[in-house]
Amino acid sequence: MIIGIDLGTTYSLAGTLNLDQQPVLLPDNSDKTVLYTPSTVHINGNNAFVGQSVLNMLEQNPGLDVIRFFKRYLGEKKELHIDQEGNVWYPESIAALVLKKIKYDAEIYASNTVDGAVITVPAHFDDAQRKAILNAAAMIDLTVLGLVEEPVAAAMYYGISNKAHEQNILVYDLGGGTFDATVLTVNDKGFYVMSKDGLTDLGGKEFDEAMAVLVQKQFEKAAGKSLLFTGSKLQQLRVFCEEVKIELASPGVQYINRVCLLGNDSIEVFITRKEFEKAITYEVDRTIKILKRCLSSAGLTEDIVDTLLMVGGSSMIPFVRKRIEEEMPALAGKIRFQDPMKAVVFGAAIYARVLNGDQNRFDNMDMPSELRGVTGYNIALRAINPETGRTVLDIIIPKNRPVPLKIKKTYYTAPNNGGKMRIELLQFIEEEDVKTLGLLNVGPLPTDKANYPIEVTIEYSEDGIVILQAYNPETGLELEKTFGKEGMDANYLSNQKRIVQKAFINNAL
């Protein structure tokens, strides 16, 4: 069985194609009515609880130690949990637990093994974050057929379902923890990304936090003093705010008037839609700024866009649409919603079948023959200028260039190099946001003299993965090299895989 997986910040989903080649969701093994897996984990000894079971446990024990929002830390060596045996759990290993549960649920439901999967990633995810997804899959021995960007997957599902041809599609993807904007053109041959942009720190989580501020102010007004909610009270506040946010986003609802119980304290909370909209205006406007920048990067104007596709749970908040129509009025009549919560995983399921070589089986669908993406960041190397001896930022691959591609550059060793060269690989959209992706250490070299030439090849794959190689241009032979972030070597990944594989998921796997 081939599946698509939407590994989300707050919820994850899995999908496949049924016998009619139509995408369907794969349910939770323990409750067939649950089609979404909350991206929430609780670890207790060798037992790991994932998804809805954790939320059920939180209802009984709001102070339970849980891990959430791990997706925001992928690509970083950030400690998220230390278990009773002293094992440190990092973002990749937590992601692996969620993938392990999804894979198990899919196999139980379909009575079939999962032979491969396409996993979605935010369009703005960098090389390190994408590699973290691949590492998480490797920890559970899940074969990854490919990575597909979330807005692209949604556009593929929309385009195929509506037989969209010769269209320019602008995707606004606002999920639980990330925001993506992508411009694609669709024709009879396939889907072609023209530009992409996004924010790692903006999603429904920020809207929940804005709601929490409003609720807390009402508690403080009732108490007559400042309050700090922690532990079980904080968990209860999170649940309440998410529920209220969803309720206020419902058509026709202009206010909520509900009792909020936090521990032994309770008040009647009254919040209007206008209050909530005011609280989230700054964040919504940030997304629109990115949307405009993405459109400009593609060299398009609003009137050239045929469809503005809204994706993700937070995109359904009426205020989001209202602000887009106010700031980009030419798009007002072009806004489309098509399964905004499912479009990404449905697109991933379709693309998984394509990558598996099953195009000929799509009798009921007009499948594209090609999917082409672009680079999401400027990719550069920090090296030494041999003439001045100064460190320079050398852009190798500019942002929004079609992929896959391969670039060759020749660099020269500095004086007193000890027979080695060290080059820093960087990735950024704006120069003030430069981020180190890893260090390329080349050597030992045949000589330690200055100005020795080294040819560096940088390959940007269709999955958005960066591959580096170093050669002696005089002989054509590849030089010894290492590349990666410090502390994230093979031993690090091996240890993470060990603790993931011995963990029982929800007392079943």
C-alpha cells in the first residue's frame, strides 16, 4: 500500500486512494471515527502515547507532561523530553513516534503493509528541516518515495479534481503552526511552481494564544489581580481557547458566552468576534504581506491570478478572507476552498501513486506528467576571498530557481590551512535572516599551500535536499569531506532510532 502523510504541527493525517482511485483518509486504529491524529505525544518509560489517546488522558489529568509543536523545531538539536532512563528525545524522534503510529494505523485498517509514503513539508522548510523528516521516517524504516510541499499537494488535489488547465494558482496555506504562500502555473503537462514564501512561527497556535490573552484578562478582572496559569490550568485554558476560536469562526456567530473552568476557578467568558479579530489582526496581516511578496517574486499581479486556493484550518477564519479581500481586492472573486483540512494529504496520496509509477491506473483522473518546484531560499557559501583574506557571502543558487539543479564553483584554500578547507553553507531569504545549514570540511588535501583549488558541487534535489561534493579540479577525483550540523552525526541518529524502535505506541506497537 502506498500512502500520503500530512505531518502537521497540531494534527497529522494519512490518506490513500481507494479502488476508484479517489483519495480517502485512513482512520485511527482504536477509533474508526477519528480521522485526524493530534500531533501530541506523552512518553512514560518504554510506552509512548500518541494522538487522540493523549487528549483523552489530558481530560483526566490536565497536568500531564505532553510534547506538542515539535514540528517547529525540526532541524534543530533541541531537547524536548528526557525519559526515566535518561534518554534525550529530540524533534526527529518525536516526529518518528507520530509517523510510527500513522503507519501502524494504516496497516491495521487496510490489512496491508505500507510499502512507501510521500510526506508533506511546509514550502519554506529548509534543507535541515527536510532532512529531519527523512531521518524520522528512517527511524521507523518507512520508505519515503518523496517529499512534497504542502501548498503544492493542495494545488495538485484542487487542479486534478477540477480539471484546472492553463491556470495561475496562488495558494494561501495557514495551518496550525506554519504559513506558506506558493504561486503555481498549471497546464496539460503538469504543475510548475513559480515562487514560494512562508513563516515558520505563525499559525493557529498564535490565534489560540491571542484568544488566551483575552480570556486571561477577564479572569484577572474578576480576581482583581494579575494571574499566571501553569500546569493543568494552562492545559485547560488551551483547550477552551481552541474551542472558542473555532466557534467564533462559524458562520453567523458574532460572540461567545461560555463558562471557563480552570482548576477550581471559573468565570463566564464573553468575547465578541470583533475583539478576537482585533487580537489577531497583526498576525493575519503578516500572512498577507508574505502573500504579496510571493506574488511579486513570481512576477505576477493580482489580476493575472485565476484562483486563490485557501488551505489549512486557520484559513477558514472569516477575518482572514475579509483582510485578503480588503488588501488584495482583485482576488475577492477568485477565492476557493476545497477540503481545506484534507487537501494537503489528498494531494500527497495522489502524488505517492504517481511516484510509485501508477499513473496508468488513474482511469478517473487526469494526472499530470510533471511536477517542478523551485528553490525556497538563497543558498550561499561563506568562504575566504583569496585576494583580500576577508570572509565573503557567495550566493550560489538564488531563490525561486527551478529544481532540480546543480552548480559548480571553485574555491581556494587560505594560508596556513593545515591541509584542510572549511566552508559554511547558508540559506536565507533576506540577508538579515542568514541561517547556517552546516559545515563542509574538506580534507586532508594533497597540499597545505595557499590558493589550492577545490571544486565544490552543490545539488538541489526535487525534494529540496542540498547535496555537496568536493573535487580536485586537476585530477577530477573526489576529495574527502564531511557535511552537517555539529552534534547531529550518525551516532546521534542511531541513538534516536534505538529509543524510537523500542517504544510501544499506545500500548499496541
